[in-house]
Amino acid sequence: MTASLALDYAAAFVFALTGALAASRAQLDIIGFFFLAGLTAVGGGTLRDLFLGRETVFWVADPTPLAIACTAALIVFFTAHLLESRLKVLVWLDAVALAIAVAAGVSVAAELGQLAPIVLVMGVVTGTFGGLMRDVVANEVPLVLKQGELYVTAALAGAGAAVAAPLLSGADVAPVLACIAVTFALRAGSLAFGWRLPVYRARPPRS
């Protein structure tokens, strides 16, 4: 198993948990759980593979991510009622999934020999679009659009760390570890400590 495939599997599982939690908050039936978990699990990776022109989208070539997503949906369907705050768990699991998925996107693009700008974009696409699809379908304000929060910024910084890591270390795992660490640290800091970027403030036109 390649590193990128292992990361895709891990990201699919954690993102599927968040999709199923969103389904529980929307009080969907079990099929709704499967659908939302699967959409969240493979959404970002699907767009990545289409953009990169891969011969076959990763979950079509190997349906294992779908089985992983269904397993995650079942776990949440029978245990979500035990959680004190499903939204809080969803947000933190999403932060973990974001970090893993960005690393997966970076790894796939790098394996295909893409240039650094494409590697950065594919990391962001893989990390953010599954959660964006989940929130839109569940009729929630997308986490990626929460005012000032570090989300896309965290994904971009993590992808940048992965690109820079080979220049600083000869270890094969350095890009993946750097990507996961930087992405999660920034996203977690935004959630726990309120780290923000300045947001646009409208001003009255000059007379």
C-alpha cells in the first residue's frame, strides 16, 4: 500500500465520521447516514483526481473507501446519542480529517510529478471540498466559510510545509508529517484559541 493510498483511507474514515455526525444532527435515516458519510469521505479526493486527470478516480479503482465510509456511518448511527455535543466532536474530527486529507492530496500530486503550485492546490482541494459538500447538503454554514477562522489558510500552510520539507530534511516521511502537523496546529489553534485572519470590513464610499 502506498503512502497516498493509506492517507486516502484514513481521511475517508475520519471525514465519514463527520458526515455521519452531520446526518445525526439532521435526524436522517440510515441511508442518509451512508450518503452523507460517503459524500464527505470521497468528495475532495474525487475532485482532486478529476483535476489531475487520473485514469480512474481512487474510489472507483478501489471501492474500499466506500466500505470505510459505510462502517463509519454505522458506528455513528448507533453511538451518536452518547455524545454530549455532536457539533463539537464534528468540528474537532473535521480538523483531524482536514490535516490527513491535505497530506493525501499533496502526496498524490507529488507522486504524479506535478509542480509545486499544483501540489499546493491539490492539497487544499482534497482537504476542503469533502467537508464543504457535507455542510452544504446538511444545510449548515460551511466550516470553510466561518468568518475569519483558519481553515483554507491551515490547509494551504500545511501543503506549503509539505512542499518545503524535502528541502530541509531527507526523510521520506518528512513532507507528510510536516503537512499534518502544520495543518492541524493552525486549525486547532483557530478552534481553541481563536486564531483569526483579518476580515474585510466595508467602508462608506468617499464623497
